[in-house]
Amino acid sequence: AQTVTQSQPEMSVQEAETVTLSCTYDTSESDYYLFWYKQPPSRQMILVIRQEAYKQQNATENRFSVNFQKAAKSFSLKISDSQLGDAAMYFCAYGGATNKLIFGTGTLLAVQP
Amino acid sequence: ETGVTQSPTHLIKTRGQQVTLRCSSQSGHNTVSWYQQALGQGPQFIFQYYREEENGRGNFPPRFSGLQFPNYSSELNVNALELDDSALYLCASSLVLAGVYNEQFFGPGTRLTVL
């Protein structure tokens, strides 16, 4: 069975600084996707970035980028130039052949002005 | 393009009662997945519906059941409610095509409280 682990329950960053959120996963599948979702207090789960496992190049979306280490089964999220609106719960998620998502326990990110 | 909507927003029930939660999928999507998110936890997969058939189920008892309608909207039914059923219930829709993975779009959720 696939598992997703987020070992940082809470993180804090100063506005305009860079922060990295960690995620590790376990799977025996060769074809899969990895995601970072943001869940603000409004509860709406918003996709931040996605990475296809077959792609060696790390995904980037504006200020958000990932460090995907397939052999180590590691998938970290880097947020550059942090903004107050980035404060939220961040979930790492795995999507495989079954098309269901497996989520980690989340990292609560606080952004200090 | 209308996003995923869920109703009601909040719901309070008593232990032993039954509840129905509703989800309208995003236009053009044919698959709906339901997740349970307990307080302080990540969402847990309940089940998925594809073309009105259950297409995968997580580790939830049979008292959790669902439906998908021809317009691809969906219902989640929970019988014999227990206190541990208190959670945020998230619905996500996607367009599933053979061999192609597409993003799941989430609704705002229904907060269920069981007293």
C-alpha cells in the first residue's frame, strides 16, 4: 500500500523569505503523480503544483517549485518570496493507478510579517 | 465554468441518525471522489464513482454508501452515525479518460458534527 509522510507539523517563515516543506512517500508503482495541495481556513483544497513521476525535471509554478528525488522517494515543496496569503495547511498527496489520492497529515505554514 | 459545489455547508446530527451529503461536479467531469477529513488530519479516501458505478473504495464500513447520477452529481450517505463520523467531507471531481490522469478539483466541503 502507498503511504505519504509529512514530518513537519508546523513551519514558520518571514514574509519575502523562502521555506521548504518536506514529504516522503512509499510505493511499488512505477507510474504515479505527486501533488502539493493548499488548504486555507476557508477549507477549499487548492492544487499548488503537480509532478509526474516519469518526468525528471522538477515542476515549477511561479513562486512554487518542487525537489523530486524519485530514488529517495522524496518530494519537497519550496515557496520563494513568501507572502501573507501563503499561510495555510499544505498537504502532500500521491496519485497512482487507482486515481484515488493518498494524503499526508499536513504541514501548517505560518507567514510572519 | 462552474466549480465543484457541495451542500449543505454545515450539518449537525445525533448519533444513530442518517445523513445525506450532496456534490455537484464540475462541468465536463465524469468522476466523483469522496474524502473524509478528521480535524487535524489529511483527507482519507472513502470511495469513487465513475459513470454511476462505484470505482474503488477505501477502508470505510458499508454504512458509508454513495450514488452518482446521470448528470455526474453525487451523494454520500452515512447510516447509523457515530461520534467518530464528525469530520469535513470533501468531494472532488475529475475527467477520467483511459490512460490519462487528470486533476481532481475539490469542493468547499461539508462540516458534519455528530452529537
